Amino acid sequence: MKAWNVRVSRPGGARHIGQVMADREEWARCAALSRYGVTDEEIEAGEVADQERAILPDDDFDVSPA
């Protein structure tokens, strides 16, 4: 298992939001969505404390080996 950096693309450039552990890139992408992904409904309900460290519904994101 290895560490993967998670970055989201936002206005002003890409931003590192955290890391996940996975064996393969595909699994790292799934782990990133599971850990950092939020829905519009969660945002509207005020359930997202830190949107800067989240994958928002319209965000493009990428994972790369740490």
C-alpha cells in the first residue's frame, strides 16, 4: 500500500487537500472521493465544516504518488 496526494483544481490553481492510502491509482481515486467528497445536499445542510479540504461536486481532482 502506498500514499497518494489528493489535489483539487479550483480558480487560482490546484490545491493539495490531503492524502489517502491505496495500492493502485483507481483505488486511490475512490478513496479520495470516499474521504473528501461531499454532495450539494451536504453543503446546503451546512454539514461541511471545511470546504477548502473537500472535493466539491463540480471540482476536478487528481491523485499522485506521495
